Amino acid sequence: MKKRYLLIALFSLTLLFMFSACKKDDGVTSVTDIVSDDDIANHIAGIIGDNNTGYGFTHQAEYSASRKAAAAPEVPNKTGFDSVYTITKTGTYYTYTYKMWLSVTPGLLNVLNVDMYSSGNFETQKLTSKDTGASEIKVSSILGSAADYFITANYKRIGTTFLKRNSNLSFTSTSTMTFDSVLVDKDSLYLKKGKAALVFTYTVAGKTSTIDAQVTYLSNKSATLIFNGKTYTLDLTTATATKK
């Protein structure tokens, strides 16, 4: 009899242990239990930032506009050019090093095509990231009296990000963005208006999630980011996100 009670007790403990283990595993149903929306927003601020963050899209768009139909001094006869170079920069809020592949080709009907490929790393106040990127940027309204260059673009960044708030926490991600109606002022060469649709796919500990987001540029080196029912203001100079 005692042996039977002992077997029942052991069986009950085994079931309890199995249930607890399953319960614990089921507790992490999504990578969002590990990586927060704030982390994602800070990452996006870095990859679309200006020349003072992660060599992001804002800087790439402004640089593309500055080529002015490939009329730069290094381009003989305005026929376009290809260039490979490495850029390293350090500031108060950031540091980055990227090897860049650049192709600039004048197009038809007052259009300039700029293709940029990057490989390197950047660090902000919130995170560090090692990634590769590709941009296909089309600049129009180069000639004429319009006050702004008009830009459309496809932009992708793929890499691994390490969060400073938790040194053991990192994620891999692919960001695919389509930019439309981007305006760069012809005098200041600052991006002052535009919008983008973003698909962000990221993986943590073997679990993958995808979010759809919207980015709207403001005129003061900032942008609004909306996803998962939340709205963030992105500082494109410091690569930081503030939830509204």
C-alpha cells in the first residue's frame, strides 16, 4: 500500500513538473516578449537617420540630391560614376564605419539614379548594429524652378542588433522600406518631407515576428513612426525614439 502511494506521489510530481515546464515555454509566445516596441523604434531611428547616426536613409537621400544630375567635379562629362570608399565618423551620440559602393547614373527626363550599397556597423546611445544595406534612389525635379528635389526610393537593411539595456539580448532583422513623395530642399539639402511604408522582420531565440509600420518625415530632422497601435517621434540626429 505504501509503495502504491509512493508511486502515485511520484507520478503526480512528474505531471506537475511537465505542466510547469510547458507553461513556462508557452509564456514566450512571441519575440515581442523579449524585444520591446521601444527597442524596435530605436533601431529604426538609427537605420533611417541622418549623417550623425547609422548612415541611414535620410543622409543617403540628402547625399543623392546633392549630386545634381551627376554634375559633381569628380564626374567628367556628366556621364555618371561608380565609387567605392570607406567612411568612419564619431560624434556625441554615435559612431559608425561603413564601406560604401556608389553608382550615380543620369537618367532621362530630368532624373538621376543613385544606387548605394553598404557594409559595416554603427553604435548609438541605445544599441549597436552590424549590417548591410541597399538603396535604389531616384532623384527628379533637378532642373527648373521647383524649390525641392523629388525622391522615390527602395531601401533595405539586414543585420544583427545588440541592445545596450541588456548585454545578452540581440536580434537579427530585415527592414524593407518604400519611400514616396520625399522632398529635399535645393538650398539646404535637408530632407524636409516624405513618407515610407516599412516591413520589419526580426528574430530572437529562434522566434520570428513581422510588423508593418508607417514613417512620416517632419521638417526638423525628425519623423513619426507608427506600428502596433503606438506612435513614436524619431530624432534622426540622435537615433532615439520617444513614445507619444
